[in-house]
Amino acid sequence: MQKRYNYLANENGIGLVMVMMLLVVISLLAITILSVSAGQLTLATKDRSFHSSFYLAEAGLNKTVAEIYDQVDHLYALSPNEGTFFQQLDNAIMKDHELVDLSFSKQYRNDPEVNVSVSRISDENPRTYVIESVGSVNGSKRTVKTNMEVRWDKSTSIEIPDNLVAYTGILSSKQCETPQAKFAEGAQLNGDYGTSCISEGAVEFTGGSSLNGNTIYIPTEADDSIIKRNNYHNEIPPLSTNNHVLAVESIRQLFEEFPTIPSYATPDNETIGDQYNHHQVIENGNINITHYQADNYILELNNNASFQDINVSGNRRLYIDTNGVDREITVDDLNLSNGHISISNGRQLTVYVQGSITFGSGSTFNADGASEDLHIILAGANKHFTLAGAQKVNGHIFAEDASITLTASGGFDGSIITGGSKVELSGGTYNESLILAPYAEVLATVGSEVFGTIISDRLTVSGGATFTYRKVDVDHLPVPNHSGSDNVPEDAYKKGQTLEKD
């Protein structure tokens, strides 16, 4: 009995047991601490990646917004019209999940990524775009988005003083060949007139002509010797010295920076009719309205397009449907030997012509439409544009270097801007027209009537021709706004609130 008690009371080895138990407790505690620390590290890493992905997405969006601002500023000074402005802007900014280089450093050996999409959600003016930016790092992705509204202001750099019916010598030397302007044989000017010439006899009035205005603008270096009376006994308005009647450099710049001809996709060939009787209305980039089956053919422009030639003959008609959006087409030659082109769906069509424009018989272009619906841009040197008889165009034309001839009852309702050397008006009535031909001699005879303003190098008015001032809406002219990016309107772009996308 005593031995059993002694055995049970023996404490030898208890220290080892206690140490082992303590080690187990410490190990469990260490494992717990390590597990908690690892979890905290994982949570911290995920949290940092979660926040980093948001900041990445926001940075990509802000960079894209800044790039759009730069594009708007750049295109504002170069675009001749709303259609060109938005077409070029779309091409420059629209993208689909495009990788953005933000030059961020790696995080845990993973490269941060930002992908941005820019899409158009309206076709109106102002036009609305949605920008979505996706930031991703270490498996975390977050998306932010915003809307941006871009507005095209239709203002132009051409400013015409009230009541100015005619001005000559705008870009020529002050020491001009005389007479620079001649009014004879029943010519009438109803409005103010101005000249940049200081030479004696620069402006000549002969019997039967009259100038019914408030003033004649002359340079500060000039005096009343610039007026020559040749058997003229009517009163002449008071002379007013003014060297800044018109913005000379803005007008010069219009022609020095003539619009570049854009390039677009050419529509596929199209055949109309059946297997036994058919006609290829679009063939290798040519539109051929030259067969009875093509009469009243509708060219639907879902996008801007480039063509070789447009040929309309046989008194047939081509309808160009803009689908409710300002559209542009380019063409080498526009041949209306005997035909008609109409614009449908009520938006502006800009036609860039690189070769020639030919009208024959009683051909018309946009005869039933408003002049602001058609802009014709005629590129190249030594070109000619002629309308006669029953031919008619309702639109504005901007020619790089073309002589313009409007004779007999040929109808032109719109403005003429040309860098050519001659504009001839022989009969006809021209309403709300700006004839801007700073390098040309303008000849008006045979009872021509112009309601608007004529700006030219030289001017001869005779044969009962009449010029009457009428305010012209210059904001619808096919010329670029050369005001420069410093003068981009404050409301040209407007960014919406940045929101996270679920």
C-alpha cells in the first residue's frame, strides 16, 4: 500500500508535461495570430485593390474627358459646318473598351489596367456621348461613367456691318487701278458702300445711276477725290473714313485654309430591276440615274459616303435621304446634263466636288428645299460654275477658285463665296445673298437684282441692275469658324456627374 502511494506521489517528469502543454498552447496561439494576420492582410489587399480600381477607373475617365476637350477645341477652328465637326469628332473620340496608358506602377506583380469606351447616344446638336471607364487590378474591377454634351455653335468669322450693300478692294492694294467700282446706266445701290482704295477716281458714277445709302466708307488716307462724277448730278452720301469696315484677315484666312476634302467609304454596287430588265444604279462608285428604272431612286445615306461621279439625265430625279442627320458626300464630277437632285428628311447635305459641276437643260439641285439645306464645296483651281435658263440651285457654294456665271433666268438662291477671278450676273433675282469674291471682278447687268451684300475686288453695275441691302444669316454659310480655340464658346462642352456603374 505504501509503495502504491509513493508511486502516485512521484512528480518526476511533470515539468516535461507542462512544457509540452505550454508549447501546444503557444503554437495554437501563434497559429491563431498568423491566421488572423493573414486574413487581415488579405482583407487589406482586397480593400486596397477595391479602392485602387476605382481610382484607376476615375483617372481613365478624366483623361478621356480631357482628350475630348482638346479635340473639340481643335476641331472648332477647322470645321466648316456642323456635319463635318461631329463626323470628325466621332472618328477621333469614339472607342470600344480601349486600353488607356496611365503609366501606373505594378501592384503585387500585377499591372493595373484601365479600359475606356466612348459611345454616342444622340445625333442632335448638342450631341451626347457616354464615357465608361473600367479600372482593374489584382482581380478587382470597378466601372465609372459620365455623360458629356458637345454643342456646335454655328457662328462664323464673317461679320457684315448693317446696311452695307457693297464693298470693293477688300484684299487689294490701296493704290488701285481705277475705276475700282463703276455705277452706270440705271444702276442702283440701296444701302451703304465702301472701298479700300485711295486712288483718285476709284469710284465712278455716271448719269442714270444712284446710290441711296447713308454713307460711303473710305480709308483714312483718302479724300473726296476718289469719287468721280461723269455726267452725274444726284447727291452722293457723306464720306466716312474707316479702315476697319470688314475683318480683312478673317476673309483672307477663309481661302488660305480652304476645307480639306474628306474621304469616306464608297457604297457597294447596287442593281435595280429584275433578271430580265435591270440597271446598275451604283457601279464602281458611280451613281447613274440614266435609265427609266432609276428615276426617283432614293439614295439612303446612313453614313457619309464618297463617290466617283454622279450622273443624272433624261429629266430623271435622284432623291438623297439624309435620314434626319447632317450628312456629307464627296464626288469627283457632278453631272446634271438634264436631271434633278432633291434632298429629303430635312437636314443639311454637304457635297464636296473635286472635279467639275455641269448643269444642262432645266437641271435643278434642291429646287424645292431651303438654301441652308445644301452646301457645295468646290475644290481646285480654275474651275467654272454656270447656271442659265431654267436651271436652279437652292444652296450655298464655297469655291476655292472658280468663276461664277449666272445668266438669263438661271435661278440661284443662296450665297456665293469664291476665290475665283470673275462673277457675272446677267438678269435674275438673288435673295438674301452674300457674294463674297475678294479676288474677283463682279459684273451685274441686264436688270439683275441682288438682295444682300456684295464684297469683291472690282465691281461694275449697269443695265438697270439693282443691289439692295438685306441682312444675310451668315451662320448658315459653308465656311469654317476661324476664331480659334481661345474663343470656343463656354457651352461647347458640358460634363455630367461621374457615377459608379453597378
